[in-house]
Amino acid sequence: MATGGDRVRVEVLGPIRVLDGDRRDITPDGLLQRRLLALLVLRRGRVVPAHSAVDALWPSRLPADPAAALQNHMFRLRRGLPHGLIESVGEGYRLDPARVEVDADRLVAVSTGGTTDAAEIEAVLARWQGPAYPELDDVDEARVEATRLEELRFRAREVRAEARLARGDTDGLVAELAALADAQPSRERPRGLLMTALAATGRRAEALRVYDDFRRLIGDELGIEPSPALAAHHTELLAGATDRVWAPVGRLPVPATSLVGRDALAAEVTGLTESGRLVTLVGPGGVGKTRLLLETGHRLRAARPDRPVVLCELATAEPDSAVDVVAAALRIDARPGTALAERVADVLGETEIVLLLDNCEHVLEPIAAFVERLLGTCANVRVVATSRERLRVVGEHVRRVPPLPYDGEDAPAVRLFEERARAVVPGFEPDGRERACIAEIVRRLDGLPLAIELAAACLHTHEVAEVAAGLDHRFELLASGYRTTPRHASLAAAVSWSFGLLPEDLRRTFADLSVFAGSFDAADAAAVCGTDPGTTVAALTHLVERSLVMRMPGRRYMLLETLRAFGAEQLVRAGRADTVAERHARHLVDWVDRADSRLLQPGEPVLSQIDAAVPELRSALGWMLDHDEIAPAGRLVNALLDYGIFRLRPDVLNWARMVIAADAEGRSPFAARVQVVAAYAAWMSGDVTETGRLSAAALRAVERVKTEPAAEALTVRGSYELFEGHLDAAAAWYRRAAAAAVHDPAQRLMARASELLPLGYAGAPAAVGLAAALLTEIGDARTPHAAYVWHCAGEADLAVDVERARARFARALEIAEQTNASFVTGLAGASKASIDARIGDPVAAAAEYRRLIPHWRRAGMWSTQWTMLRSIAGLLERLGRYRDAAVLEGAVRTTAAGHRIFGADEVALDDLGVRLRTELGDDEYEAARRRGALLDGEAAAEHALRAL
């Protein structure tokens, strides 16, 4: 087994060669193993299916058992390489691109002008040992790649010559350029460089002959003329100008694809560049900063065609060569005794020019100093930069490039996916199911353009649904990117670039933060990372600056899902995933316990805070159940009881069922409490039978432990009896609950307020006095509990003083909306609307019901929805919509509609039926009722919405 670190260097520019982290040769001995390794390197980052590997290894004659033979050679190959470098993925194999340095990638960078460092260029060219991938010379894919690399080698030789000219190093250069020109006679760039080299060495006449020969050659053979740039160079030579390096200064790459969803931002950046001189575009890798930069450059050039716009790509620059790269892009040569930054500033002087600096994040210090000097001495220079953090230069305007919006069928992220998909699947028009998959894809990819483009490119081998399903392994799925941009060769490469620039302590913090499923604050981060608050805040600030963590409203933070997935992989690789997940889970249990205790404190936005934490709580619960941590899981579920009720979250309360399933023997000290929460979940969902069963189970559990939560268990039993229309029994259970809650003021208040409901429905005189006492007790409190008390007091008044009831419902609504108590918002809103439906403004009632039907549907609280649908049936009659009213009457009478209809409600519904029969006649009335009897809850609610 190889040693010396995890990373290896692979040389493919000639016979394949592998060096480990200590630069020792670990190249496989066997020919077939080298052939197999070459195939994996050729497709690095992508999965090589087993059948594809077999075809490449044995193109003409298969062994007797190809699968076994492949496994044998793969075993031998892996044995000589670092552990895990070659991964098994499904029915294939994958070379981890993050752990492999390939010489061909440096050739790509050099050939595109990414560096002017002479030593770097020479080193890359010196690595060329012959045609690339000779082990696969009978594989079409490898032959195509070898041809491409041969062309890039030629370009790199041009870049080297150009860099030498820029430095004034002409020794032997004329002969080298003449050889390049002879090798590809119709290629213009070597001719232009040769003309410059000849002129620079006093051979202007020969330079002019080079141009004349080239013009005749391409004219005779191709019927074309030299480019305007080369012709201009020829004109300058005729005039005697010899100190200019020929190059297309001011030429911007033309993007191969359209810009999607960035028009407004591009216009803003363009205008800001004109007025502010320095604009830095910041954002995470793959968010589209470079594409926006190019768009800005083209807009600036279109507005001022006479002003050069020069792009400088800094991705491959080193800190000590960053200014050299900029100077090379500007075609400004060095002068002995003058610092290059000073030389650039002197040459530019008063020139009007726009400089586009792409990918500054790894060379921030030298580039920031250079830009500051340039702007301070050159009044007409404007700079637009991209970076994953700002330059911190005086006068800098920072514009954060956000991910593309992805909500809605016509969202920019969706449009980008579909447009890029048509590039690989001509005529691509997604159907309804595919549109749903696309919406899921762009959401889970956070609206990151690079990730979306890579996902769309997968459609040449995958269906849309397969791409969506593969996002759990996104770094494997999206591993084939752009050959000419190593940082964008895969989604993992784009993220690795940013991650690799971090110091070790920030890498650790970033990885730890990936445990958060949603947003978090600094205290949460400190608890999970195990660091002190000051250190944590400093780390978060650095990560936000580097666009790896997003700052959210309310001093909260969040990781994009793609970054979170990458961080999670780092945690697993470091062997710390379980440790961090445990810290996260235990912190969340403590946090939600404290949050629940603050619900009675006025002015505390506790419900909203728990809203934001629900993804974290779900993740923490999952970890605890997976690791048999039943007691803290029960503690967490119990702490969420009031939240689940007030925020209408039966889904959260139903987490109790998972804990019960994991604790079948009831061994947890929180077993009784969990039973109570499960009973409340059934009550909120309108399941009468299950509420009865679970509330009885909760009472038995409480009886066994002889301790809390007796009050909660008694209260939910009272709610079950109220479901069933047993008013006296319900009131008795609520009274017992209040008595049991002597040490729990919140639960006592809820139980006493709930008692008002059966008392009010029964017309008991005690309801009025109890309501007055409770309202006096809460005073001016503005808490979710106070909102519930005001609502219950209104219910107690309905049969006594309707106007006072209306005022109490209005007060309940006001407080509920201030505290985000959705449960009370719905209850009080429905009760207030029912008054308007009977004796008030029917139009106002209809408007309120249109708002409330979706409210209850989202929550899944069908018991209250069915009660409200009965009131809507009466309102429709009052509005003269008799047939619709009869349909709803049929639905609420014959469907499993929550709980029993009793008392005044039953009498009112019977009277409604009599009136509707009179209006419609027997046949039409019965037909409408039969139609309603076929409707389930969703269909009945939809019918009510249409009728209103």
C-alpha cells in the first residue's frame, strides 16, 4: 500500500506515471493495470461503469470471465495506491478528483494564458514526454483527448513565446517562433509573435516579409485576409513602431450561453462601475460571478466602444505572480529598476480603460494593493473584480451575487435548467412530472448556476427523474464539467477551490457547521463547534466574508445545501461526524427546553425562533433515535408540545410516534410525556378514535409513573370528550387538569381557558364568571396563552352577548398575529367570521373564510376545518347559493368530518337543511346532498373556496 499522504500526482503527457505525496514513483507494473488507471484518470470524477472498463481493457477479445478479471486487476491497482483513491460506486468505479493532481490540468491552465510565470510555463512544457494516454491509443475517447492536449501544448508554446517577448527576452526566440509558424502555416498567432520578435531584434524588413508571405498563403489557400489586429500590427511596423507586443488587447471572450436571471444585477453593476470605479462581485463558487463579469464587460464596451475592456483571469496565478498576470493581460512589459505595479500605473496614465479581474480570492493581498495603487494614480481606470470575498480597498463597492431564485415554474433557475437541457436534448420540453422534478433539482441545488448547468448536462445520459433522485450523491452525479476550466470541472472542484483556501481552523469550523440542517445563530455554532463565543463569531465572520456561510436576517447564518453536503463529506473523512452530530443534538434539546419555558414571557418571539429551528430539531431527533438516545429524544418531543399546538404543527407533534416506536417498553423517563404529545397530535389532526385511544394510553402512563405530566394528559382527555360532545365530562377533565397544574402556570391557564368551551356550549352560567376571572388574571399580557384565553372567553360569550364575543375574538386575533400563534389566529378568525356569517356582513365573512380554508388545510387540522365548513354552508344559504350550501351540508353530515355535531350546532344544521329543501325542492336538494356525500375533506374545502 502506498504511503506519503492521500494525494497523488499523475502524469499522462506521455506514458502514465504516478507519484505519491512524497514524490515516490508508485506507477503500477502491469500493463492492464496502467491501462485501467489511465481510463480512470481520463474520466476522473466520473463513474466508469464496469462494462465500459471491460470494453477498454479488452477491446478485441474478452477473457472467459470479464467481471472477475476486472475485479482482479482493480484489486491489484488499488493495492498500490492510497486507500480510497478509487471508489466503488454502484456497478462502477470512480477516481476521486479532489485527491489527484494531473499534469494535463496545468497544461490547460498555461495554454489559456492563466500565468506568465516563465518557470511555471517551462515546467509544464518539460513534462511533455510524448503523446498523451498512449496506454489507450486504441480507445476513441482517449485519442480525442490526446489530440486536444497536443493542440494545447502548441498553445502553451505560444504563451511561452509571448511571455518572453513581454520580458524582452528574445535570445533564440526568432528560431523558436519560426518553427512554430512552419508547424502550422495557416495559424495567425505564431506569425504575429514572429513579426514582433523580428522587429524587436532590428529585423523589421523580415517582419514585414512574414506578414506578406502569410497574407498570400491564406489568400491563395483559404481565400481570406489576415485579422484586423494583425493588419494593424503590420501598419505599425511600416510606420517604424517596434516596441509593441502584438496581441488582441481589449478582446473579451464571447460567452457561449445566454445570461439567465441576471439582467437587473448586470445593469446595476454596469452603472456602478461607471460611477464608482471599483466594484467587487462576491459570492460562493459556482454562483455565476464570472458570467456576470463578462456580461458587465460587454455592456461597458457597448456603451463606450472606444474604451478598452481587458479581462484578466487570475485563477492560476500565485500571490507573487498576480501583478505579472495582470501586466501580461494588458501587454505591458517590465522595465529594469521599476516595480511592475508602478510600471503598469505609469503606462496606463490617463488612459480610459476597464480592467476585469476574475477570481481574486487566493491573491487578495497583492491584487488589493495593486488595485488601490492603480485607482489612486490613474483617474480613468475602472475595475470590476470577482472574488469569494471583498478586496477591502478604499472606495470599493461590493455586490453580492446571490443564487438564482428557484420558486415558480418560470423562476430563473428553472429557465436556466431548461435552456441548458435543450443544448444536450434538442427540443426538450418537460411534461408536468418532469417540471416537478426540475423544481426539486434547482431547489436542492440552491439555485447555483454551475450546479444547475452540470445537472442539465446529465440529461444526455439520464432522465430528469434520475437526476433528481441522484442529488443525494450530487458530487458524483455532477462530476463532469468544463474541460477548459479545472475549477469548474465538477461541482466538487468548485467547492474544493474555496475550501482549500481556508486555514485549518476554519476548515474544521466549516465542516462542523455542516451538521446544521437550517439556519443557526452564533451561540448554536459555538455549542456545536466546541469553541468559545468570541472565537466562533470571528470564524463565522471569516466564513461569511469568503462566501461559504450566508448571513440571514435576525443575526442568523446558513449554509447552502450544496456547501452543507460538501462539509458533511469532510466531517465523515475526518472521522468526526458522530461527535459533532451528538453535540448538535444535545445542544438542541437544551435549547428547545429553554425556549418552551419562555412562552409565557411577553415580547418573546419564541414561536418564530422555534420555527427557524425545526429543521435542526428534526435532524437532532433523527440522530438520537438512530443512536438509541431515547430519553433526550423524549425530552425534545415534550418541549415541543406547546409549540406544536400554537403553531398548528401536528406534523411536529407526530414525532412522538417515532419515539414511542423506538421505546416500545416505555423505559424512558419521558415515556408518559411522549404519549401525551402523541394524543395531542391525533387531536389536532381530527382523528377522534386515535385521540381517544392515545389519551387513554397517556393517562395510564401517567398513572404508572405517578408524576407529571398529569395536567397535559387530563387536558387532552378533556379535548377528546369535547370532540364527542360530552360537555359535562369535558368540563370535569379540564377542571382536574387545572388542579393538577399547580406548579405549571402555563398549563393551568390552558386548562382553565379550555373549560370555558364546554361551559359556553352548554350555556352554563358559570362560563361568564370564569371568563371574567381569567381575563383579569392575564391583564394586558400579549403571549400565545393570553390569545387563547381571549378566544375561549369569546366562545363563552356567544350565547350571551354576541358583540362582546366579537370584540374578544378581535382581541384574540390581534395578540395571536403579534405572537405568531397560528392556532388561535385560525380559531378566533373562524369564530368571528361565523358571527358575520349569521348576523353581520356576509361579504366580510366570505373573505375571512377564503383566508382561513387554506390556513387549516396547510395545518391538516380537519376537525376545525369541518366545523368551519358547517358555518360556510349557512353563509352560502344567506348569499343565495342554495345548491352549493346543500352540497356542503351533505359533506359535513355524511363524511368522517372530525367530531360529532351536537347541541346548538346540530339544531342549526337541521334547520339549514329544512330551509334548503324548501328553496331547492326535494329532488334538487337530495341530488346536491348526495354529491356532497362523495366529497372528502380536500374536495369539500375546494368546493367551499369556489363557492365563496
